[in-house]
Amino acid sequence: MSENRLSETSCRVVTSGFAAVDVTVNGGVSASPGGTAVNVASLLARLGWTAEVAGTVGRDPAGDLLVGTLKSEGVGTRHLRQFSDWLTPIVVQERHRDDHVWRFSCPICGARFAKHRPSNVDYAAVVVDEIPTPDVFFFDRVSLFTIELARLWKTAGAFVFFEPAGLGRPALFERALAVADVVKYSSERAPAFATRLALAPVTLIETLGEEGARIRIGGRWSLVPGNPVTQLVDSAGAGDWTSAGIIDSLFNGAPAKDWVKAMRSGQRLGADACGWPGVRPEPAAKVRGGFEPFGCPLQLVSRSA
């Protein structure tokens, strides 16, 4: 693994978007924080950044684990609010051949897990008032809340990094493009919104798997070859490490942003991340009592009724 714990920097990042818990069920139940916005904050904190997550999750076992783990990692959670009438999204990871697949329904009852629910747009003004303007605002879901955070912080001088998981509501996606400085996405997800990116006046980064990535600046595309993965254990989180590495290199390198260097740094971390199971190199936390009391939607809803 490359050096992932660097000296303290003066850089600050706030992220918002999909906040979830990743669960593996393989002879036992293990869980760890998940979702791109959460992972990028956690990984940048490892790289010495002051990091904070803004959003809303449930006041349930998954939400408690999510918030508690982020605090232990040094990520700010003051504005990651927990509501007792919400359920925290859960994603179950299962081994499949030499990699993994994601499941979005309960392995016990078959009920769908909770989906991402954004915070109320009015809360954005509170967050911006109480958190110093970050160097970078990162978001991966379009909502009135995340777009307002992006708008307010970009006006104050923040760099806005948008990593869409899909198109979502087209009108909101267009507003996100209008306020973003850079949009990063994978070639697998590109068909959902590629036509909308064609004329967007932003820097584009498209990851291409083993082929590396390409970047569009000023209308011109350039290919940056990837780093070889010496031993694939699990690709989960590789894209999040790539994003964190790009951001860290952009703001801790030369005064002028060196995009090629940043992409190489990000891809190096992404390749390293394929060498261990899950997003983080440390083992996920064991969940006592099995999955049902931890994450079964029907049991959690009946318990709170």
C-alpha cells in the first residue's frame, strides 16, 4: 500500500451525498461506513485534511455505527444529523467470482433498504454559517440541499467536485453541472448522462477501469494510463481512493494545479485499494447479534412503531 497517512495539511473538505453502511455477510456480519461522499471524507482525513460530512441518517444501529466510526477516524459529524424517523441506507456486499456485487434488499426478509434522503434545503444555510469555507466541497448526489451548499461555498471561493452516481432529476443535474468545477465519473455510468456533459463548461474526468482515465480540459481529452493492480482482492472503494488522491494532489502540490500528476496520484491509490477487502485496509467492525437486529428494515420499523 502506498503512503496513505501523511502529515497534517491546512486543507479542509466538506462532503455531502450518499451516506450509508456497507455490510458483508460471510459466516458473520461485518459493517463499515460507506457511500462515496462518506468515503472521500474519511480517506482525505487519512491524508491529513480537516474533513466533515453534512447530511442526515437514521438514529438506528447503522447510523450509530456510521457516525461513531467517522468520529473515531477524525471526520467531523456535527452536521451529519441523526433522525429517529429515518432509516440509514444499507448496502450488502457479497463475493462474486473474483470480486463483489452489491445487494440493496434485506437478506432476511427481502425488503428494500432505505434509499438516500437529502437534508432539507433550508439546512444548507445553517451548515454554511457554522463551517468555515472549505477548500473543496464534494458531492455525489444531486438535491436542492447539495446544490445549495455548492452554490454558497463556490461563491465564497471553494472548489466544487461533483461525482454523479447517475442522472437523478435532470433539472437538478443541470444545476449541479452549472456550479461544479470538475465532474468525475466512471465509463460504466457515463451513458446515463454523457450527452448532458458534452457542452458543460467544466473539467471532466472519466475513469476507464484497467485502461486508466481520461481528462477533458478546455474541450481537449487526454489519456492518463492507470496503475497495474498486482493482486486483485476487491475493487470496492477504488474509485473513492482515486477521487481522494486527485483532490489531495491538486491542493498539496505545486501552486498551479497539475491535473496529470493529480490523476496519477489518484490512480495509484485506487490501484492500491484493490489489494484489500472493502474500502479501508482495516477489517470492518463485527456486528454482534446477527444482521436482523442491526439492519432488517421490517424489524427496525416495527421496533420504532
